[in-house]
Amino acid sequence: MKWLTLPALRLPLLVLVLALSYPQTNLAQSRSPRISINTAYYLGGGDNIRIDIYDLPQFGGAYQIPPGGDIQIPIIGRVSLQGLTLEEAAQAITRAYGRIIKKPLVTISLQGARPLNIWLSGEVSRPGSYLLPLANGGGTQPSVQFPTLPQALEKAGGIRASADIRRVIIRRRLKANQEVTITYNLWDYLQTGQTAQDITLRDGDQILVPPQEKINLAEINQLSESTFSLPPDQPRTVSVFGEVKRPGRYVAIGGDTQNGQRTNGQTTIIRALQLAGGITQIADIRQIQLQRYTRSGKQQIITLNLWQYLQEQDTSQDTILQEGDIIFVPTATAIDPAEVSVLATASFAPGTVQVSVVGEVNAPGGIKLPPNTTLNQAIMSAGGFKSNRANSSLVELIRLNPNGTISRSQVPINLNQGINAQTNPLIQDNDIIIVARSRTAVWTDNINTVLGPAGNIIGAILVPTRFIELLKLLGN
């Protein structure tokens, strides 16, 4: 047998640097933000490797490392490769064969990498353990593509709106009694596309996404556009209480739900208000309370101002919702009549208003009309004025104000008039429109009441036709 005299593999400088960089600490001592955790690949159960010994092919071959990390090699028997880099594994086999072969030259290449087992917890949609595949590579070095932190967050269903991505924590076990902890700032990564630290993952990594300590509404909406946020079409169960038409629990999905239709869009607080039938007239949209609970059970309370959203186009007030959110719309302590008409046309107002048109119209009763309907349009929706009976020049408008008061006004009618606060105002929810009788109708009704059914023939004689026509000419 030919005895080899080739020099043994030497530990690369990178491994030495890493060995010096990582302090020997207890598992409880974990925080070390200055240490890069772009560590080499560590072998484990499920990896496919190839061992080659120079000039001795009969001792080499392909192996799949079983659970536990021990492999059986010719002549030598069991060798543990669990948790070793490729260089360290080659050194271990070199030492084993060194007992029977003089200075063996051993190389190990990674043929197929095992999937990584990653644990995610905190403010993610689906906390738990996940298997993330690696792209296979050849050669003596593990030329594989490790999964990244954003990919792991996507695998867990995305981050919740309460997540603080400036303090994402990764705990990584290096050796049997070594662990390193790094805090990543994914917000900077999103803003610049660059990061001073490597964000690729390794087998056994534990990822914790903490909750925000200080809420930033603008950042929440901006973060919702990232690839690792919750998908817009993911249903979220939320509760809506207070000054809304239909308080209760709803399953909200991204998109506009107005008029029974849904289009693309994020699942925001306005979506939830639409599902609840819209706000009432006494809603205080400046002080809407959003109650949110983190994974640890801590309550977050966010105050939203939808009036600011309407007047200043501050879209951050229409914040993204997450599973379990509770929305409370308080009662306004003071009502500004000028604001009522503005709110009636908002997308989170009811889709219809209920109006009663009574008196001398062809179809009296309650009717539902879209917002921005005028008084003239409401009368036409009730069938229009009754011919020869309605006072078509003046109607009475009774309005139930949000502050509990009732206002009555006489509105002159001009069917050719556009929107006008004096002659053709916009109607509001629960308005009552009274169309009175004309003078002609009052005269004829009074005569019929006096004469009764038995005097219809006499009444026809006593009230000449010319007299009735004269009353009509005199006007209402």
C-alpha cells in the first residue's frame, strides 16, 4: 500500500477569526450586536456530502448525514460531523485516517443542503417552526443560497401592524455552549436597500419580532407595502362598536366594500366602518379609538382622526388593521352643522339615507336614497306632487338634528333649481318632508266633510264647476 505524504488541511484564517470573535459564553449571555453572524455552513442531519481522499478513492464516497450527525466511514467506523463546518469535518476525518494513513489529504464537498429549521415568534401572523429550503451548490465550499430574514417573515404569513421591525432579534447557536444575538433594523433595510449586517439565516435560528413601543401611523401604512407584510386579501376579524349603524364583529378584507362591491386595497379602518354600515350623525370621528393587543397580551391604544383624513388628506389616519383589532367610535359632544353635510358624503358614511315624504305626493312613505340627494329629488322619488291637490310652491322640512334638537323650516320649491341651501338643500338621514294641500284641495275637502257622503249630489249643485275653476286660477 502506498502511504501518502501530502500535507494535512490547515484551518483557514476565516475560521480562526471567527473562533476568536465569538466569546465562550453561557446561553443566557446572548447579546452581542457588534458580532457579525454571517457564519459558515454547519453540517447536520439531512445534509448530502461527498468525501474524497487523494489517491485513495476506495475510502471516499457520497454520504447522507443521519440524524445525530454520525457517519460510518470505511475502516475507521463512526465519525461525528454534527455542527462542524466543511473544513472542520475534513480535519476530523483527516485525524481519523491519520492513525492508519500517513498525512492523508481529505476534501469534503456539500452535494445537497438540508432545509433549515427556523423558529419565528412575536408580531408575525403565524408564529411557529418553519422549514426553509436552500439552493444546492457544488465544490468544496457550501456555495448555497441561504434564506433571508424577509423570506422567513413571508413564510410566517408576514408581520403584524404592531411589529417593530427596527428591533428584530435573531438568536443563533454556534456551538454546544455558544449563542450569539443580533438585533436587525429592517426599517433601514427597506429605506436604503442596504444593510451593514448579513441577514441570511442558519439552521436553528430563532427570530423574535417585538411590538412597537411608540406607534407611527405613517410607517405602518408604508410598511404594509413590503413583501413581508400581511397580504391585503388576508381576512382579519375585527370588532366595531359605538356610533356606527350596525355594531358587531366583522371579517374585513382589503378593498372597498361600499354598495356591496369590493375592489383592491388594504384592510383599513375605513373598510371596517363600511362593513358596520357607516357612522351615525353623532359620531366623533376626531377621537376614534383603535385597541390592539400584541402577542404578549399588551394593549396598544391608537387615537385616529378621520376628520384630519378628510380635510388634510392625511392617509395615515386610515391605518391598517390586524387580526383582533377593536374599533370604538365615540359620541360627539358638540355637532357642527357644517360638518354634517361633509360627513354625509364620506366613504365611511352610510351608503343610503332614510327619508320620509308624507302628504300630497303620489307615493308617500319612507324611502332610501343615496347621499347627496336634494330635496327636489326626494320629492320626485316619492312620485312627485299630486295634481290639483299638492301645494307645489312650498314644503315643510323637519330635521332631526344629531344633537337631539328638531328644526322646522318652510322651503320654497323650484324644480328647476340646482343644489341650494335655501330652495333645494341636500337631505340628511331621518329628514321628514311634508307636502301640504293646496287651497283648492282644502276647500273641496272641507265641503266634502260638511256635506258627507249623502250630500254628494247636493254638493255638486251648491258648488258650481265655475267656482272650482276660479279657485284653481286664484292659486294655492
